Amino acid sequence: MNGNTGKVINVDLDKGSIKTEILPEEYYAGYIGGSGLAAKLFWERGNFSADPLSSEAMLIFMNGPFAGLKLSGASRNSVAGRSPLTGNWGDSSCGGYFAPELRYAGYDGIIIKGKASQPAMLLIEDDKAEIIPAMEYWGKGTEEVNRAIKDKYGKNYRTLVIGPAGENLVKYSIILNEGHHAFGRAGFGAVMGSKNLKAIVVKASGKNMKLADPEKYEELRAELNPKIKEALASDVMRENGTAANLEGGVVSGDVPIKNYTSNFWEEMGQELNGGVLTEKYLTKRRACAYCSIACKRVVEIKEGPFAIPEGPGPEYETIAALGSLIGSMDLAAACKAGRLCNDLGIDTISAGGTIAWAMEAFERGDITEKDTGGIQLLWGDMETVIEKILPGIAARKGALGMLLAEGSLAAAVKTGKGTINYTVQCKGLEVPMHDPRGGGHGLALAYAVSPRGACHVATPMLFMEMGACYYPEIGFEYELEPKTDEHKAETAVIAVALGAIENSACFCQFADREITMPEWVGLFNSVAGYNWDAQDMMKAGTRVFYLKRLINYLFGRTAKDDALTPRMLEPARDGEPEGVVINFEGMKNKFYGLMDMDPVKGMPSRKKLEEYGMSAEAKRAWQET
Amino acid sequence: MKIFLVPVGIMKKYMKELELEIDETLTPKGLMEKYIFPDKLKTVYFVNGKRTDPDSKLKDGDVVKIVSTFAGG
């Protein structure tokens, strides 16, 4: 096989067995790799009735075809399966250094089932893979475990580690690579925890790779790497990180404040901006494997209540989720809270979203000190967030820890009193830090129809609305006005395919927005030899989107779940988008029509699935209705 | 007439806050081209706090904020 290795590792933790397997080549051409290929494997082999935290649950790590090929942004990895947070399809992408090492060891992915009888670690060294005891790491934070593994095996052994939150089955637990890069969303750290799997470690000795047209690929790589590096947006992120323009987002109303109750807080924008992080706390810039953008931050806070030693620094999402969203404009506190979330193994977006909901509930009197074990939940009280709330969640300690460890939707359902109306989530996944009322109305549609729930990286809609990328070859060559519904459904049709391609190829959106359609096609053809044109590639992307819709349907998700909560759809209360209402239903109905999706079941028609070579999938999904 | 030009976020890298005497025919887009960074960055304009068409007319005393649409994730 060209491009991909074609090989995956099957791990059965019940039996303690490890087997390698060659996957059918048509799986790759049909579903690309990454989350798309994982969806195909789940569709074929997953147990749809299994609890995501049960032994039967399937956990899939999957590379894309460009992993390790020394191309900026192209060496990410996907984890996928049934999300314990949402109960439906989930996937999460991670940069860092795991994907290339796995590929160099000879594998595209790892499929894990079962549960180890005691805490264990999966160690892969080229063609040797083994399950080994990991009792000494259990109960410890990701930072300590990552360091201990590297001390024991070597610094070039690449690690995936869960923290105490994953062990305690906190529903939005993360998996952390190299102590810095996170599979952040949808709770797969808890899935690892439920399997007693503390870590996965990989080391390769060679870099053998077979490409369809190595010369053509090298030619493309030689053009693309400098283009990505020299792009203005890359320069901006290299200098000041992904929060470089947070202040601009505040002016346009994109940055959420106090559980999405406000769209403007000028002083906060000035305090949390990426330039301030650079000036006050940055010590080093870091990059994922082979990436020339280097948007990662290393920070140190030398003094004050939120002092932390030199180590991983926060990205935009973390700064906003553990800053403005919970009513704080203290950048040092956001750095410390983000560092703590990494160590405990918690997703900062879902943590921020869930805590923000709880703070509003406390303010309204819907939960009281009786429900929180005496802890007062006050906007901007970062000391309590850091000292009590986050550790309580990770340990599932006390009434508050138990309540918030389930995520905002479950917490609101348990609390009742209409508190669900001010959760900010879709399909149970907390909304990331871009408010569509200020950021762009198309993003509301993209959040709602995303198979995993509200997600800003499931599609490039955010970038398309802001005019950061155009693709005339596939009909996207028009300017969009972010704060209207005009052309948003048509754009979403393109965006869901592009997003599926990105997340299946495991490409970073910050890098791939510089890549043109002919270059995308050239990459697939030179690496994997598909002989695609742009339409073929887009068809593969749409096929991946459709398959995830079918998976969700078998989990019981229908059109009514493509919804946003009342908080997201009420008129913005202040700031630039004040009074603006999103025409959500109008965009959704149009999108459903354009995608030929059933308005009740929420899945594509049989006819449409057949057009995409999915007759067998159509038969199964429609028969089970 | 006099207007106030205010860069926001990453636009601060390319310009300083300015108080300008301008011709009344100059639009926000014209301001960007004349005084700021004329290349590649897609920008939007907020006049007195509200998003404004790049070709709209300005009036005396307007505060024009220049914001890049760049967003992190």
C-alpha cells in the first residue's frame, strides 16, 4: 500500500492479546484515515449497545496518510469511538509527536477493546508490542508519569498518558501526548481509564515509507512548507500564539463571557490577549512534529498567587474557557488552571463550560451551598476554581465534584429547574470559545450538525466566514458576511466535506488553510496514489460525514439533536452583535435539503447514500429504523 | 474632519492609535489602504462600536476600530 502502512494493532485487554492486521485498501480510499477510517472501523466492528466505559467499548487511534512525511501541520492523530460524555459518535484530534512515531514503527492505528485486570501500559517498539503493568503510575498526574516513562525508556519514546480524571472516569477526560498536546474533546481519557490503560508508548527505529510518487510529493512539500511558514497568520501565531487576536474577537463579539451572557468586555480583551502572554510569561515557543508555525507556548509565572514553573502554556480555547467564560480576566490564573487541567487530565473547554454553567446556576439560586458542599461559586473566583473545583472534579470528590464530573448537560438534567436552558452545549458537548452570534452565524449551523456535537474544528466554517480561505475549484469563491444566514447552508455543505477531509487526513486547520484545492488533491495522489480530482476528494469527505451521521442514528440521534440550547439562540445582550438573532432553523432546513438528509431521522436518504457508494450502509441504517 | 483610528489585537503590530484629519470622502477601507498594513490581512471595521461597511461614509469624531478577522482555536 502507498502512503499508509495499511497495518493496525488490535489490542484485547481482556485476553492480554495483541495482533496486527492488514486493513482492506478500499477502506483508505473510501474513508481516508484518521477519524474517517476510525468511523468505518467502528461501523463494521463496534458494539452499538455497549456502554462507552464498558469493557466491550472500542477505542481507536488512527493516523492520516501524511503522518511523519515532514509536512507542516500534517502529523496529527485521531482518537475515536463512542463518547462517554455524549453517548454518541466522538472523535478528537491531537498534534504533538505520537503520529509520526507510530507510523515509523509501521502502523496506521491501534484498536483497543477489553479491560486490563490491573493498571497497564501498552508499549510499542517497532514490530514488538506488549501490555505491561503500570501500577506505579496509577493515581499520578500526567506530568509526573510522562517524565517517569521518559526517564525509564528514553526521551524519544512518545507517550500518551491519562491523568487521575481519566482513572476516575470523569466524562471529559483527556489523553495527553508528551505532557503538552491533548486529545481534548469527548472524554476518551475516561475510556482509557475504564480499560485500566494508563499510557500508550511508542518508539520506532526506522522511517521506511512507501509513497506513490515520491518525487511529486517532495516537489509539493518543498512548495508547501515555506508557504505555510511564511503565511501572515502563521507569523501571527508564532509570535503570540493562538490567542494572538483575542482582543479583536472581543470587539466583534466572538469571545464568550460569563456563560455566554455577554459579548463584550473591553478590559478583559486587553488582559487576556496573546501579546500579553508573550510579554509577561512566555519563555519558549514550541511546535508539533515538523510544523513550522510553532503556535505552542511554554510559560513561567515567577510570582504571585498563580505562580507556576516553566512548562506548557495555554492556547486560545483554554485562556477563554478558564478566563472570560467564567468571569475572569486574570491571565496568570488561566495559565495555572490550564496547567492543572493538563496534569489532572481534564478538557479545558468542557471544564470551563461546565463550571460557567454552575456559576450561573449558583448566582440564580438554582444550586446552593447545599449542592456544592459549602463551596461558593462566584464569577472570576479563580482561587476556588484552582484549589477546589478542578481537583474536586478530577477526584469526583464531594457533591460538587460528583455533579460537575458528568459535564454540563448531565449536571443540568440532575439539577432540573430549567437549568438546561442555560447550558451551552450541543449533543452534550460543551460549545468551544467562539460565539456564533458574534463570530459568524454559519458556525451555529456547523456546531449543530457536527456528528460529535458542538465543535469549531469539525469544519473550517470559522475560517470560511472570516475570509481566511477560498476554494474556487469547488464553488467556494464568494465573500461571506459573518453575521447573516446568507449562503451559510451552501457553505456548510462544502465545509462538512472539507472538515471531514481535514480530520481524516489528520491535518491542522492552522496549516491547511494555506493549501489550495489542487495542492490538496496533489498530496493525496502523490502519497496514496488515488488519482483523484477535487470532486473525488470532496466525495470522500462527504462520505465520511454521512457515515458518522449513520453511526449517530444507530445511537438514537436524530434531526432534533442537531440543536442549540436557548442560551445560544437568544439575542446577544450587548457588544457588537447586541440584539442580533440567528436564523438557525432556516439555515438548518436548507442544509438538510441540500444534503438530502431526512428531516426527522437526520440521516442521508438511501438514494444519496447509494450515490456515495454506501448501499450496504444505507440498507443497514434504514432497516434498523 | 477629525477621526480616531484605533488598532485592535494583532493590528497593533502594524499601526499605532492615530488621531487624523481626513478628507470626508475617505472610507474605512480607504483608511486601511492609506495608513495601515495594505497586505493580506482581512480586516473589518467598527465605527463607534458597530460593524460598518468598508465603503461607508465617516463623520467628524468617529472612532474607527480596525480588527483582523484572524481567530485562534
